[in-house]
Amino acid sequence: MIRALDARADTALVAAFFRDAPDYWILAEGGCDPDRQAAEFFTDAPPGCDPAASHRLGLFQDGRLSGVAELSFGFPQAGDGFLGLMILGPWAQGAGHGAAFLAEVEARARAAGCPALFLAVLEANPRGRAFWEREGFRATGISRQDDATGHRIHRLVKPL
């Protein structure tokens, strides 16, 4: 089941999920602060995007939050969709749940009239990049170095 997550009702649930699935945060930031990251999950958005218009989704398996995703609108260009985050817990990986979760995100982006869905992937995450490419995302040729983390980040796109 996939449903919208609500900051008031679900922040503690998202924090517990990040506690159980810290791998991405450890890779991206060198550590996991589940409470901070859960709060930011409900407030962050790409530049120029309205956080209140973003979709914050949860993937549930047997009643357990097993994945989170954040879809924003208006980056990198007006009208575009941007998948700012999609994480599945290790227990939910490798069984097709990521593709199903992504299909829901894509359906929401299409319903909003987005011609394309963009995302950013860490160069240090080759498994993640392989997943995105299997799902039809391609390099845009735009990359940047994040001075705060030292990560090289590549922008990918999928026409919708």
C-alpha cells in the first residue's frame, strides 16, 4: 500500500523508519540523525519549489513503513517533477517494490502535467544509479560537487 504521509501524524513513523534503514544517510551524510531527517523530510524541497505542494509518500508492507519518497514540482524548470528522495528499507529491496513505488511517483507527476521527472544520484551510490537506469532514467550531463559532503552528484531524467 502507498499513501500520503502527514507531518503531524507521521513524523515519528518516518523517524523510526530512518532508524531501521540508515544506510542511505550514512552514505550521503556520514551518519544518521533520524529525528532531524524525518523533520526535514516534511519541509525540504528543491530550489524554487513549494514544500507545501510536494507529495510525501510512504510504502507500507504488512502495516510496516518500508519506503519513503518525496516528489516536488518546479525544478529544474517550471512544470518539471523532481524526485528529491526515495528510500526503501533493506527488507523491502529486491522484490520489485522499488519499481512499484516509482510507478506511483511517476503517475502523480504525470497527473500534475510534468513532462519529465528528474532526480539526483550520488556517484558513491552505483547500486542506486543502476536501479534508476533500469527504470528508464538517463544522465542529463549535469553534475556538481557538493562541497559540504564531498560527494559528486549527477542529475538524471526520465521523460513522462
